[in-house]
Amino acid sequence: MTYLLFAGDMLVMAFMMIVVVWVSLKSSKKTIDEASRIPLEDEQNHG
């Protein structure tokens, strides 16, 4: 049973890594830079 859970976790992790790589390859540099700044600027008032 433990091996089944471990294998499932590895499949989910592989899927998430593939999604990140796919999104980063399809997005423009400007969009990626803006998204990477979200955690750094979440407490600043922009509006």
C-alpha cells in the first residue's frame, strides 16, 4: 500500500513539473517576470 501511495505522489509531482515547464515555455518573458513578482509585491498597495 505504501508503494502505491509513493508511486501516486511521484506521478502527481511529475505532472506538476511538466505543467510548470509547459507554461514557462508558452508564456512570454514579460508575463513570467510579472508572475514571479507577485509574492514579493503582495503587501504593497497598487490601487
